[in-house]
Amino acid sequence: MKTDTIAAIATAMSNSGIGIVRISGDEALQVADRIFEPRKGNKKVSDMDTHTIHYGFVKDGDEVIDEVMLLIMKAPNSYTREDTVEIDCHGGVLVMKKLLETVLKYGARPAEPGEFTKRAFLNGRIDLSQAESVIDVINAKNDFALKSSVSQLQGAVLNKIKDLRGIVIHQIAFIESALDDPEHIDIAGYPEELKEIVDNLLADVNALLKSSDNGKVLKEGINTVIVGKPNAGKSSLLNLLAGQERAIVTDIAGTTRDILEEQIQLNGISLNMIDTAGIRDTDDIVEKIGVAKSKEYLEMADLVIYVADSSTSLDENDEQIIEAIKNKKAIVLLNKSDLTMVTESSVLEEKLDKKVIVISAKENTGIRELENTIKDMFLQGEVSFNDEVYITNIRHKNALLETKNSLEMVLNSIENCMPEDFYSIDLMNAYEELGSIIGESVGEDLVNEIFSKFCMGK
Ligand code: GDP
């Protein structure tokens, strides 16, 4: 089948050292022929060997657009499995745009967001979960997220799901053939056998689902709010935690208003410090923005870090905070342990059923315990980065929930002594749901939806 030739700027649209314009499709080499002039010789791009790099110029007629390196990857040995040309040019926004325009003028059309990866998928180079993990690799915010995306990209999810599907289809096939040929296939005792198999499948599906909670934490971070009375040491703690990495500020659209989010990396886990305009300029959120407002921030938080000052006694502010965080997931940090202790941990432990950790933001003590406590709170079980399969994608999670439902229906049918064809209907549903994770039996709409999430040029 003939495919049209697409092109896009594959690197970020900001001024940088190098920019890459990528061309893929049946005419990729010909398009490159029309605009590329090698520095030496006059070999045509279509005659050059695959996987070679060439130095020269991109020209629009007589006008030199840029001095470039040209990379050739002929089908099927490319990301899209199509003929692909990558042009490394200077990384100025204007130059990249001009170069892309030239490529388009000479026969390519602009790629849609995610279209390169979509082609890689459609041409069978990667499965759907791998395609989705490409987005995740691009968007990974921290080490954990990157590692889990990369392992997913290598097919960790794919293999696990394939295993499960294999088991399911085997049972469907058995039931179908037993129903077709009751004389030769004895089904006595089969329901008990199937029950055990489905129990095991459910255990695997549940483990994957559980990993998705970890996965969310790893990928998206923990929404965290710091509270404490003025001078308790909130800013000092933030600075200490943020260290060198404190610069990542993203705008995320909140439901009621835009909030600012600052990410802090804590031993591989991201804390998204929920921050409103001025929440940190305001010494005391309870006092200055009112209990109602602070409650709103607390609502949004997965975790509250309450900083108390051990060198003073608890005051009205502390009492209000204690009241406000009673029912939240919270950690109490009793700060300034380097000074004489006026408030002991036991006082806070009595008032709040929360873990109290004694720290000194000034002398950097107690932070390791804070890290470990957060890990224990949010990550179930020991997390190993390399070999565990994490479900980090909401679509995968939903499909697993459906799979779980279908499997439970099978158990239900077994328990109620329903006829065997009842089992196979629900097993088939489970099979299809699992298939949708790796892109088998997915409708085209779904495929399009997934790829439209990609950014341009990927
Ligand atoms: P915030 O108002 O809660 O943000 O508190 P700051 O972080 O601004 O700290 C208030 C004061 O307490 C500053 O003078 C800090 O240097 C001091 N401080 C913060 N943490 C500690 C600590 O662990 N030990 C001591 N001795 N002083 C601290």
C-alpha cells in the first residue's frame, strides 16, 4: 500500500543547538533528493546507502536554507518501518520552520501529532502499550516514571498481558471444543479446575491493578501541602527538600482556579507541592487566607506535611491546623530539634494519630526518615525499579478493571452451576479487554484517540 510522506520538526520548538526535521513515507528519499546537495560529489539521496550520514546543504532552488547532516534509514529498518530521512539542522526556531516549509514545498505533508508513532504501530513495529509508553517517556517527570516507561516500552506490559491472554484463550478453546464434541471431551470436574485457573488470573490482574496505584504515584507524583504556623520552618524545609532541583514549575488547570505546582524529587518520588499564588509568601495559611481556603488546599492534597516548631509551645494556630488535618493523610515534622525542646513529640502524638518525625531543617537531620515514611505511606510493598511491571496508564487500568469484572462473573457462573457457555462469554470479554491494552481488537477510533495525544514530530 502506498503511503503519503509526512514531515515534522521532531525536536523542541525553542532555540537550541540542533534541530531535527524528520521525513517518513514512500517518497521520503525523493523529497530529500529535491532539496539536499551533498558537500562532496553529487550522489542522489535515493542512491545513498541506508544508515549513513551525509554532510551538505538544504536548498530551495538556489537559496541555501541551512548547512545540515542528513541521516538515511531505509524501510523497514526505521522507527516507522518506512523510508525515513532525518535532517539535523541548526536548532533555531526560524531555521527549523524554514527547513520544514521547504520539505513540505517539495512533496511531504505535515505530520499529525503522534503520526510517526502511529505508523510504527500500524506497521507492526510496536504494540499499543509500547506506543503509549513513548508518550510517557517523553513526558516522564522523574527517574521512577522514566524507568517504568522504558520497561513498558521494552514490552513488559505486553509480555505480561500476552501471558494472561494465552491462558484465557486456552480455556475458551477448551470449552468450545468440549461443547462441540461432548463424546470425546469429558468436562466432568472442569468447573473446579477452571475456578482455580480464574483465581490465579484474578490474582495477577489484581497485582497489576495494585501496581497502578504505585504507578500513579510514581508517574504523577504526590500532591503535597505544607502547613505550619509562621516561623515553624516551612520555607526552610522546602528549600532543603528542593535542593538544586527546585525550578520545575508547571501550570496546571485546577477545577476552580489555576494552581501552581512545584515538583520536588525525593529519592525518586515526586512531591507536587501544591502552591497557590502566595501560599508560601503568606506566613501562615490558616491565619491569612482563612480556615476555609486552607481547607480547600487540604482537600486537594494526597499528603499534608505539618511543620511544628519544637522550640515553642503549641499555640492557637497549631490547634487549628491539628483540627484541620485530623482526617487527612499527614505527617508531622517537629522541627528545630537543634534547639531546646519545648514541645515534645508525645504532645503531638497525643493530639494527632499521625507519625511524628523530629527534624532540623537547619542541620538537615530527619529527612531520610521523612522520605522513608512517605514511601511506606504511598508505595505498597517493596518497589523495585527494574523488573516489576507497572500499569501507569489510565486506559490500561480501566481495561484491567473490566477484565477483573469479567473474571469474577466466570467465578459467579461456576458457583451457580451455570452451563459452560456462560463461562466462555465472560472469558471472551476478559480476553478482549486484555487485548485492548496491547492494541489487539481495538477499534480504529480508539487508536486515533491514543495517537492524537502525541505531540508533533513524535
Ligand atoms: P516559615 O515561616 O514556616 O516558612 O519558616 P522559615 O523557614 O522562614 O523559618 C523561620 C526561622 O526559623 C528562620 O530564621 C529559619 O532560619 C529558622 N529555622 C528553620 N528551621 C530551623 C531549624 O531546624 N533549626 C533552627 N535553629 N532554626 C530553624
